[in-house]
Amino acid sequence: MVKILRSAAFAWRELPVLPSRLRVRALKCRDMSSHLFSEGPSIKTTTVGSYSQIDWLYALPSEQTVQDAMRVVIGLQRDAGIDLPTDGELYRYDISHPDTNGMIEYFISRIGGINTKIGISDAKAFSQKNEMSFRRKPAGVVTEALSEGSLDLFESCTRSSQVAGGPMKFTLTSPYMLARTLLDNHYGNLEALTLAIADVMAEQVSELPCTCVQIDEANVPGSPENAPLAAEAINRILDKVKVEKAVHFCFGNYGGQTIQSGKWKPLLDFLNSLHADHLVMEFAHRPDGDLDVLKEIDTKIKLGIGVVDIKVNHIESPEEIARRIEKADSKAGPDRVGWVHPDCGFWMLKRSIAERKIESLVKGRDLFLGIR
């Protein structure tokens, strides 16, 4: 069956999919996952998600240019030596939101039960939600019980894996983060809405053809009172994932600005409650004192340390990267740090900056481990 997805600027016609072939692809990805995590350097490199805007994609968006851009983004990371690249989150490329690549809108516009046509009364009602004051209107209005609608994570992941040429991470926005952007006229409370979103997404992650599934959460670090709810929603998804499971946290990144205030320490119970194989945490743009929390994180969870600051244009030297890894390693204890990465996605940086930061990330990891 061929599905057609239309945006204001172009139509993306997905290729027909053959379930048996794709099931084989998913199994190969699991084998690839096992190989990646059992061999190679003891500390592996990855990126977080979004990549710098591709100018020619923005100018001439089409099915072919999106696929070409995926190849470029993944290829640049592989050439630099990144162990686990992402597709730059181009699977959800949105011409109307080219900066964050539809981090919110991709999901909200497809999940059934949400109306994305926002009226003035909806905007006024949403403006009363003080915690989302940086948004002028909701991403959507919940009008009835949520359903899968047109959300198809399997086909989206398949588009990326077909051009990945090796291990690949697939990223999802957390249910809690999505719920906070909505005006809820059906469930009546944040908990019910958040868990409903989680259940819709959880039904689609068990056979994703990728090496790692990462859930992104940038709101709860600034709202620790809602951490138990966010954890329950995230775990409902992670419990269905059959490959490496990661959760990314940061304190927000919009135009290079930190959106959420707070510290890691109040989130310790939350972090330890997650059913993740590893965490992906912002530290490069944080005070050194935040590293103290690492030694208290459950030893069953590998630690991913942000050692590249994506909120500045400064290109870290390999020596700077190595020193940041050394600081984190000394705080966390032996064999706890399993991953190093940027703090967040690269969407706000020019490609020339992002690519040099990625090169330094790999060289700094190698310097720390004594790899030549």
C-alpha cells in the first residue's frame, strides 16, 4: 500500500513496503545493535538528534532532496567516526518548522483525536497555561480519545534505515513534552492525556528497524514535580522497544537559549526509575557541580555525557573534550560512562560549526581512551 503525505510545500510519496522484508530489516538492526555495543571503544560517540539546516533542502524540498539530505547528514557523521549517528531527524522534516524538524508538530498532526486548526478562543485558553508561555498557541486541541490516526513510526524509521548504511538511532519526542503543548478539551487532566499519548506511541515501537530508540525530554528538568508522570509515560514506550533504549534530557534549546531552570539533583529518583539502557544528558553547558549526581545514578544504567556545547559557536579542541570526559569519569566511577555526545541537537548551528564540533568529539574521545 502506498501512502501519500502532503504538506504546504511538497508531497512525500512513501515507497511501497513489504512487511516480510521489513521484518528482516528489523532483525538485522537488532543484530547490528548487539555487535555495536559489544565491540569497539568502551566509550562510544553519538549525536543527539537534529542537524544543522541543509540550505538546498529548505530551498527545494521534495521526496528526493529529503532522502539526499539524510544521506549527507548520516554520511558526515560516519566520516567523522561517530559510532551511532542519527538521521538529523529528517524523517519528520517539516517545511513549516525547519528549525526543530517538527519535534512537536510531526506527532501532534498525525495522532488521531487532535485538531490542529487553532482558533482565537483556543489560543486564549492556552495562554492561561503559564508553564508554556513561550508558545503563542497550542500545537493542537484534544477533542476526543486519542488513537493512532495517521502516525506510522515504522515507515518513518524505515525511510531513514534504508539510507543509513549501518547502525542508526531513531528519536521520539516524549509524551509528557507533547502533552504540555496541547489544549486538552477531552481528558481533563495532564496525567490522562500524557499516558494516552504514551500508549499510542508504545504500540508502534516494537519492530522499528534501527539500532537504538531514543526518547527526548526537555521539559521535565524544569518541572521536577511532574517527573513521576513523565517517567511512567516514557517507560510505557521503552518497555516495548527491543533494541538499545536511550533517554535524552536537556534544559531546553531554543535559539541557543536555555528554556528550563533547575538542576540534575532533584531529578535523581526520576532518572533511576527509567527503564533505559543509557541516558543522554546535558553537561557541557552546565556548571561542573551538576556532575556530582552521576555517582548516584543506578549502575544498571550507562551514562551518556554531553561534552559538546551546542549553545555556543566555539569549536572545542580535542583536549577540551578529553578533559570534560575525564571530569565526568572521575565523578561517575569506573566503567560508568558509556557514551559521549553533544548536549542537544545541532539545529541552531551552521553546518561548518556542527561538523567541526563532531570531529572534535571523536578526536577527544580517542584522546581520552588513548586510541591512535
